[in-house]
Amino acid sequence: FRGVSFLMTQGSYIKGNAPKDALWTHTECHWQSSASFCELIEKVVVPYIKATIEALGLDKNQKALLTLDLYCSHKTPEALSLCKANLPRSQF
């Protein structure tokens, strides 16, 4: 799936033939924040999982595995709530 680079500045984004479904973003400190992590889950991970399940003709209840480290932005109440809502068997 299309990932996100948090080591970029607005001026360093790829120009020209960048994938249309890529998520280009950055934070002021260049580290992932809770908001940017939630954006990644909402705009990249969840749509990718749903599209892959559909493309493979799998059952709508098919599970997916997302492996994360325990970086602070992954453990905020907002991030945990979003993961539990969209990735129902989340374990931390």
C-alpha cells in the first residue's frame, strides 16, 4: 500500500508522476503525530484493506494484520479508538 514519509517538508514532495492515491504529508517536527497517524489509518490503511478484501473476493469479515511499534503516536486515546473502530481485533 502507499505509505507516508514524515521526514519531508512541503518543498520536498515528489512532483510529476507521483501515485494519485499516495498520501503526502508532514508534521512540523518531522515526527509522526497522533493526528498524522490517524490520517494514515483513515486514508491509507483502511481503504487498502477494504480494497484488497474486495479484489480478492474474500468474505467481508476477513481479518487483516497491521503490525505497529509502540511509538507514542500509536498509543493516544484517539489512535486507539480509531484502530479499534476500524481494525476490530486490535491488540496493543
